[in-house]
Amino acid sequence: MQFSGLELPASLPAASGWKRVTACPACASPARIPQGEIPERYYVFGSDRVSFPNAAIGVHRCGRCGLIYKSPVPEDGLLASVFARHAAGKWDLPHDYEPELRRLRELAGGSELDLLDIGTSDGAWLGACAAGGIRGRRSALDVVRYPGADAQISGEFIHAALDDPGFGWSGEPYDVVTAFDVLEHLHRPDVAFANLRALVRPGGWLWIETGCADSFWPNRFGVHHWWYVRLLEHHVFWSRRSLEHVAGVHGFALERCESTRHKSWRDAGLAEIGAELLKTGVYCAVGRRYAALAQHFGREGNQPWYPFGRDHLRAWLRRC
Ligand SMILES: [Zn+2]
């Protein structure tokens, strides 16, 4: 669906659009509870401002499965043009994967396992697995083949989005599939989980990390004010309830779910944490005027990122 009034910076192709989402993208139920509208009229991505279409962006909670989703959402063409300008380097933040490695060995009962990582980016996680002595296939699935990832792959590279309706791969399912910071990007969660069912072997594990819509910040300030919802590339927002429901339909049992900080905050330094704490204090004091205040000081920002906020969830699901 095309809207008029789409304003993109001159350097971005204008033949891109937005689509309305009229039913839950995970369970197809049209029943939904409006949560509010995103107050701004544009997204910020890198140095670009991407104007909203001539319609507010609404945030809805599915009346059946509880998934939170936005409407309208950017179509693939618009996303691709923005990503092409900025994506390189955006998602390859350094991270110490030692805690994840310990969990991986616990899950698999040792170091011998076939692993598929979804949203591999530069391959840092697969590299950590190789360095940590994980034996077996180390494979990757991503929309872009980033430089550096190839050296970490000992299995296959699947060139696809997780929610593509069909893609080529070996057909040999994996013991463990990891998807860190992937599930919030899905346009078609139902297709994604159908694909995951094929990719994980029976009895194998799916390890997910994504934002948690049922956490302090969205509950306290409204999910439509949550910084995580106000990102161009995030379309759906999970909670334990919605994950358990949608994954259950596709043959996964939620074995364990815990709240956590985003992995980048687990590595943050004291100065960075101090600066964000200060901003958090200002936000609590001025509320919705925070965005105007930030702009006054030449910054973009509508909600600070509370460094101790556990607004992500980490879940282990077993393929039945
Ligand atoms: Zn639903």
C-alpha cells in the first residue's frame, strides 16, 4: 500500500512505501487492543530521517496471542534502501560471548554440536564458538553476507531472511539454532516459526534473545513510548506469553525464559552507564518533554536506554 507524503532525504530512492497490518502477523487474528500511537512523525536511522506516511503509526496488542505489532510498517524496498546506506557496522558491536558459550555447552551437553546462527552479521558469535572449541557445523543465515563471516563458517551460509516463505539450504537440521536480536525484525513471524521448525532437529534447541514488551519500561511509560518500538527496523515485540503461544503452535515448548539486559549493555563501561543514568533521571523528571529537550541540545532521542533495565528476554525452546 502506498501513502502520499512520504518524505525521504534526496539521496534515498523515493519509490518505496509502507504497508498496513490489519491482522496479527503471527496468528492472523484481527482482534487487537490499540496501545497508542508513536508520537513522532519520523524515524531516525543513521544520519537519515525517514518520515512517516500520512498516517500515525499505531501500536497494537493481538487479542489472541498477545504479540505487540505496529501498523503501518515499512515495506522491504524502503528498508533495503535505508539499510544499504547504514547497515555495515551497525550490528557488529563487540561483545564477550563467554557466558553464552557456557550456556551453549550446557544445552548441547558438550562441545560437539551442529549450530546455525540467524542474523550472523560479521560472525562474531560463530567466531567465539570456534575459538571456544565448539565442534560440528557452524552455519549462518542472514540477508547480507558480511565480510569476515565466511572465516567463521564451517557449514553452510543460507542467504535469506528467516521469514522468507522459501529458501534453499542443506535440509540437514541443527542441534541448536540461535537468533539473537532477530525476532523483532520479522514481518511474517508465522513463516519464520514454520522455517525454524524445519531448521531445528526434533529434540534440538532454539535460543532466542529479543526485546520484552512485558517489562518495566513499556509497562511504566506505555509500549508506544518504548525506545525499542520507535526504531524503523523493529516491527513486532514479544513477551513470554506471545512467544510461548506462537512457538507452541509450531511445535516448540518453552523450557526456560528469563529477563535480561541487552547484550551491548552487559559490556558497557562506567562512563557510558553514568551518562545514561543521568539521562534516565531527566526522563523520569520531564517525561514526554524529553524529546524536545534532547532536540534543544542538538540530539535525537525520545527515551534514554536505562543501562540496568532488563527489557529483553532470553528464551530456550525445545523442538517437540
Ligand atoms: Zn496474534
